[in-house]
Amino acid sequence: MDIRTDPRFRGIKPFTNRVWLSSPTMHGDEQRWVDDAIATNWVSTVGRNIDETEKALAEMIGVQYAVGLSAGTAALHLATKLAGERLYGRAKPNAGTLAGHKVFCSDVTFDASVNPVAYEDGEAVFIDTERDTWNMDPDALKEAFRRFPEVKLIVLAHLYGTPGKMEEIRAIADAHGALIIEDAAESLGALYRMKGRWVETGAIGDYNCISFNGNKIITGSSGGMFLTDRKEDADKVRKWSTQSREPAPWYQHEEIGYNYRMSNLIAGVIRGQIPFLNAHIEQKKAIYERYKAGLKDLPVTMNPFDAKKSIPNYWLSCMLIDEKAMAPHTRGELEEKWSHAKGKSSPGEILAALAAFRAGGRRGWRTMHMQPIYRDPVFGGEKDVGADLFRRGLCLPSDNKMTPEEQEIIIDIIHRCFR
Ligand SMILES: Cc1ncc(COP(=O)(O)O)c(C=O)c1O
């Protein structure tokens, strides 16, 4: 179907400037700190921008130590390796620290959350998702512990900037003596009420990670950070991330190393972005609220959160189509097919319509247990909430440079999809 000639969309003009899902927003200060690095010749993996960025984020998130790394994925890898060593001891140079061990993981997330379990030779067991926040379901986690009581590690992500049910999950982890790796890549600046006290996501797990990749709430163009309260872990991550050099006069190695440290140029961009984090969150919140109001007459709901327990950073606004309003829509491994039905629509149709008028958007995360590399039953799998969210859900254009007028047009396009 050609959307542009479909009479339902008559009168809509393509956006002159593409509206993105979520793109970098620079303010000017970033240039100042990058220039400073160049002018002072500190452009490598040491320098004032790295120090200041680590200090600012540790203070803001409320942890003792932050270590700047090349990516959130690098932070997750080293966090996973640290947890593996702490639980099971140091591995041989050619083996992962999790060999022979299972790890309970979020099912609805980006694969970067869970791939480090495989880098470390562990086996991910995916835990089903709850409907209140679209994050790891504590009941499914309990069920997984009943089946595999020996498991000692949980990797969980806060999806789209909405905190998961951390109080319950922390209690379950503690009851089993398990560690938590908190993947706060998408949720920087989001708050969660833990035992009556508001805390930042990224300060709740035993090992915590954030990302500054280009689509995140603030960006360094790339980059990530490892966060912890344990000095020995911060020191270890700093050492591993710079090729594991021992303090000898030559290159001496007792452990396998990685080239994962953050560059002082990237840190300059992040340093310039930090003062704008709250403004970005406000913009994203306004976007979420405009969608919520603008779509309320349609058979759809927005990505939910628990207002008593959490304040999201609203990184991505998402939408779930009511089952009764789903038009015919099938997905294979690499492609999908959809067709229109009056009064109904589908993620495929809505994303095609947005793309036709030069607006972004994305399908929700395809669950990890449906991915060919990880295909496996999910725990609490009879419900398989993640598969349902994937089928009926989509991420809406959530760029903080999108104007209210542009967003009105997007809301109008979505309405016309349901005609
Ligand atoms: C949930 C989640 N975890 C991890 C990552 C990986 O971060 P990075 O791209 O900085 O490696 C991302 C995003 O990219 C993410 O969304």
C-alpha cells in the first residue's frame, strides 16, 4: 500500500526536517571542553574531562565511584566479569568467569545488556516481563529461583527510561545471595523510591552501568560508565579497561586486558551535556504527556510506570495497541506483513505511515528469548508478556528537538492509521 496516495492521509505533507526517534542534542558547551582537550593536547584516555565527568556523574547518581568507558556495552562486560570473578573466582585467560553458570536476565531489552553473559561463557536465562513497567517480573524471577536455586547473578535493564520493580527484585536477590547488575543505559536521571528513599537508577545494583551513545538522554557521541560503591571494583575496571597493565617499568600482565577506556574528547562532549540532563528530561516528559493526551481517544495505551515508586526519565515514548484494535499483522524472522482494517492498525502500519512523512519510530525490543542466538523458553513463559509487547507495541518519535506542532502532525498521522 502506498501511504502517500492513501486517501486517509490526504493533506499531510512530509516533514521538511526529518523527525527522529531520539537523536543527539548539542548545546555549545560540548565544543568548549573538546577544544580544551585539543588545546591542552589531552586527547587520549587520560585528562580533565574524564575526571570531571566521572566526578559529576558519581555525585549526581549517588555512588562513590564512576569509571568512564568507551561504551555502555564495555561497562556491562566489565561489570559481568567482575560479578563472575567475585562469585566463582578468576578464570583462565582463555575462559569466561561464568563458564558453567546460569544468569537471570531481562528478556525485553537491547542485546547489549545480556551479551556480556555470553562473552563470559555464562548461560542467560530470560525472565518474563511484567505489565506495570514493562521490566523484569519479580514473580517470574521467584519462579526461576525455585527452578534454579543455585543462580547468583541477575542482569536487569530499566526499559525506555522507566525504572523496574527494584524493591521486590532486590529482596529476592538478597534472599538468594545473588548480585545484581543494573543496566541503566536508557534510564539516566530516572528515580526510584527504595525503602521510602528516592534513589537514582544506576545506584541500586551491585554493579551499575550507563550509556552515552548517540540516542541516549545525554550523549558523548558514544561512551559509557561503570558505577559502584566499591573502590576495589572501580580500580579493577580502570585497570582492565586499559589493557590490565601491572605497575611494573615494562608492560607486565597478570590478567587479560581490554581497550575500553573513555577518550578525553568524548568525555568533553559528555561534560558539556551534563548541565542539560534535567532540561532533556523535562522535554521528554512533555513529549510523553502530549502523546498521552493526544492519543487518549484511540484504542492504545502508553508505556506505563508506577508514579508512587518511580519518576522515569521518559527517554522513549511508546505505545501499545489494544488487542481488539490490532489489524492483520504477521512477522517472520526478518520481515513483517500488515494490512489495514477499518478502525484498527498495527505497529507496522503506523511506522510505515510515519516513515512516509519523514518521521522516525521503531518497533519495541524483540525479546531476547525470541532472538535466534538465544532462543529459549522464558520463565513465567506461559504469559510471555515480552512477546505480546513486541507484537503490539512501538516506540514513537521522542526526539527532544521535535516541536509541539510537529508532534501534533505525528499524532494526527497515528489517528488516520486507525480510520
Ligand atoms: C538497555 C541498553 N543496554 C545497553 C546499551 C549499550 O550501550 P552502548 O551503546 O553505549 O554500548 C544500550 C544502548 O545502546 C541499551 O539501550
